[in-house]
Amino acid sequence: MKKLSSVEEFINFCQRIKSDREARSEKPTLVISADTGAQASGINDIIRIAKRYILDNSLQQKISLRITGCHGFCEMNPYLIVEPGGHFYPKLKWMTCPKLSSPRLTVKLSRS
């Protein structure tokens, strides 16, 4: 990546990132943090459930799954964020994942 050498380049870089995010915002995304604390809290099971839900319902073209690092919410692990909108679901249990994602994603998908 090229080193930014001016404020204008930084502003252009930020605008480019923002426009990329907005272009992707039409497709709902499940954002799951898989840092060390989340893994200790059982996030790997939730990731497997989310992947299985997407595959079993043939939603690969309609839903994205993004596995990330630490967001700084360790005390809320494991958690799920649904974008766009930033809907935050803390302290998930594996048996509540399909119940949480189905209604939220159905609403998002029916609007398109």
C-alpha cells in the first residue's frame, strides 16, 4: 500500500473506503469477531452455525459473512453484528443464532 503524504490523499482514501462500504451495504453482512477472547467464549460454534445457515438456505449470493479480529467488546463475547444498520447481538448462545438471524435477514432481503 502506498504511503499517504498529504491530508488530501488521506481524505481521498477515506472517501474511497466509504464508497466501497456503501456499495457493499445492499447485501446484509453478518460480522463476527473471532479474536482470542471470542474463541474462548465459543464463537467457533457460532461461526459454523452461521456458515451452515447460509449454505443450507442457499443464501451465498444474498448474505455475506465477515470474520474479523477484535472490536474491543471482550465482555460481550460472543457477539454478532448485522450490517448495514449495525444491529448488535451480545452474549450469543449457539441455539439462539438461527432465531436471531432469520427474522433480521428476512426483513433485509425482502426489501431488495
